[in-house]
Amino acid sequence: MFLFILAMGVFARTWNFDTTPPGLNPDEASIGVEAYYLYKFGMDRNGVSHPVHLISWGSGQNVLYAYLIIPFVAAKGLNPESVRLPMMLSGILSLPLMYYVGKRLFGEKYGLVSMFFLAISPWHIVNTRWAVESNILPFIFLAGFSFFLAAEKKSILFIPASIFFALCLYAYGTAYVAIPVFLLLAVSSAIYLKKVGIKYIISGMLIFFLLSIPIALFILVNTYKLNDIYFGGITIPRLPVEARYESLAAVFEKDPLDDIASNLTVMLNLLWTQEDVFAWNFVESFGYFYKVTFPLALIGLFFLFIPFGIGREEKLFERWLLMAWMISSVMIGVIHPVNLTRINLIFIPILLFTVNGLISLDKVLKYAMPVTLVALSFAFIFFNLAYHGENYQKRANEVFNAGIIPAVKYASENNGAASICITEQTRFAYIYTLFVKKLHPSEYLNQIEWILPPAHPLDPARTPRVIGTYKFHIADCIKEPDAIFILKLGEVPPVSDINYKVKRFTKYEVYFPKNKP
């Protein structure tokens, strides 16, 4: 059964991996560029030597995934596959970890059903097939949680648990809230219940604090607007605009109580409806776990501490660790306005609660377990058909900018000395130029003129006006008769009296003046 579930999960995460989703989201292209630059030049695309947090668009991007994909970029070159492959592998590795966690919580059946639920979860399948860097957080946390559970029998395993929890701080900014809350609850229970040797707790926490120092300094530097800090080749960077952890956190707002209430409303609505507004996060009608399952998770949460057939003292440590995971995840939704990505840490405990709810109901309702598992299996089949179907492909083509990378390559190979003007309708279009051309930062950093929205002069969504022969402000190309245009479908070049030949790449078209070869 374990192997069958594993095979099912592997299939869902690898089928049509090269085409679904198509293209690359700007954040994926960005993290790929950063990994390549760190590997090739020892600096990020902003010229910062081995940063502990990326400057990226201006307001920052988490750094862990960039370092994790360096070996893949080194081996396979910079391409969509090398950027996404480590995320897909993390999704596959999560399956046996989920089995282990479920088995350690409540036994073999619980472990298998937990693994099955993760294997067929639309949220987990979708989010391990594309490589926004924050999607790595659930896997890193799950690995740390697994070692924490194992430390009950072998205390030394608390040390690798501490290392993984420290790495979470470099995986996604929401961990700045979740990890301290989780460790406070979980470590205090381990000490109180005498489940982990005290010397290993002290050693693990010491390692955690040492590994956390760079990211703590990053928060200090950017909260108090201090200068960059350097440790040899490692940089604690000061961001050029307000950091995202500040711009999104309720504690930094003028009326934090109102913002917290609003954040709670958003979170509860998201958990109930199982949707947000971003096409890259979910497939319509399926949610994060087939739309109708959240009440079952609430039942499982209730029976976690009022269990059938389990004494109040039995598995108390394991149940409390799971509850600590849930509480720390909820705190993210208290501090931040969430979407399916920002609150990605909550979905594994929700799946575990759902398993607990199903197993509890199965004890009082005959056939509850087999009927539910069969129904979810059919739902899993329909989800895969929808995910790889024409309707989702159309949505994905748009949000993943399908066609822009081959369009930039084609234009670059045929432009000679002419300017290549790229549509302003694609946000952060310049990142695809860096993805294709792989320019050294010294070739463009000193010459960059940033285009900033006039109403928001510090908006992190800044775009360079020019990088070499590439221009990202279409009006700059009006007086260039030889200019080549890369435009989205429906756009036309601004110069109407020039004849163009057109080559299409999914959602983009390359316009060449007909006098060019």
C-alpha cells in the first residue's frame, strides 16, 4: 500500500512536468537568475555577494531555494526544468515524511491515510510543480517536524530538527512568525513531559540561534534602516524599499487590531472556500483538498484532544506537537493578510486533522472510511484531468507568461545591433532578458535607470528602462525603424507605417521589420 500510494503521488507530480504549468512565473525566473548568478559570479543580480536575503525586485525575495537549486543549474544550465526540478523532488520526498509523521502520531493506518491525502492533495501537487521559492517552506518544516518526533526515542535527532527549523527562516518570511511560536510551544512541552534529553535541547537551540543570527541581523538592518553588514563574502543587505515583512505585517500598521480582525476574516474565508484569486495556486472547483473537506478537519481537530479509544495521556506529546504546528500556522494568518501561498504552512496539519476526523467518524459510522477514500480517489482523477486540461492551460499560459522565454531567445538571435523592445503589459519582463542573456551585473547595474510608478516612488515593482539593447518602455522605440518588438497577443507595434513579419510564441509575438533578414 505504501508503494502504491507513493507511485500515485510521484505520477501526479511528474506527469507532463515539462509542460504543466507552461512557461515561468516572474518569481520563478527571478530565483533561477539569482541561483545562476550566485553560482557563476558569486553575487546576486543586484551585485550583492552571497546575500542572506535577496534584494530581487526591491522588497526582497527569500534566499534558501536559490542556494538549493545551484547544483541543478550547474548540472543542467539555467532553464525552467532546472529551476523547478528541486521543488518537484521536495514534493515527492514529502510523501514518506508524511507517512512517518502520521504513523508516529497514531499508528500505521493513520500514516498510510495521511500519506494518501498528501499524495492526492491538489494544493500539494500544484505547489510542488512550480518554483516560487516560498513553496519550499512546508517541506523544510515537515523534515524538522519529523526529526522532532523521532527525538522522543533518540534525543540527538533534536539537533537536525533544530537545523531544519532554522533553515525555515531563510525559506519564507512567514516563518519569522511561525517558527518562534512553534518552538516556544513544542520545546516547552518536550521539557515538561521529559521527552527529549535536556542537553540535546540546549545543543539544538544553541545551533538554531547561531544559524538564525544572519536573518535576525537582516530584520534588524531593514527595520531600523541601517547600513549593509558584511562577514567576509556574506552580506546582510539593506533593501532599497520597505521589506515585505513590514509592508504586510499588522504589527507595523497604524491600527493593528483592525488589521488583525481583517486578517482573521480573510484567513477563515480562504480555509472555508479553499480558493484565492491567483490562478497559479489552485485549480477551480478543487481547492486545496476538494472543497468540502474543511468541516472534516474541524471534526479531527475536536477529536484530537477528545479521542475515541486513546487515553488522555497517550500520545499527548505527539498531539501537542501537531497542535503547536497548527497554532503557529494560524499566527501567520493573524499577522499577515494571507493567500494560499502565504499560509502554505497550515495545509499539512489540516490534512492530518482531516485524517483524524475521518478515522474518528469511521468508528461510529459504518463504511465512512471506504466511501470517503473511494470518493476522494475519483475526485483525484477528475482533478488531474482538469489540471492538465485545456481550460486550466489557458489560465496558466497567462499567469506563467508562456512563450516569453523562447520569444526573447528568438529575437536575441536575430536582432543584430537593433533594439529589442519588450511589452510593458508583462510585469517584470526584464527578468526574462537576464534569464536568457545571463549578463554579468557589471554590464548593466551602473547604467540602470529605474521606471517607478509616479504615485509610489518607492514601489518595489520597479522596472529598468534599458538593459543593453533591450528596452522595456515601448515609447523609447518609436523613433527606431529597425526595432524588434516582443508583444503580448492583441498588442501592435507603436510605429504603424513599418511592415513587420510576425512569429508567434504561445502568448507572445515577435515583430521583425521586413527589411531585416
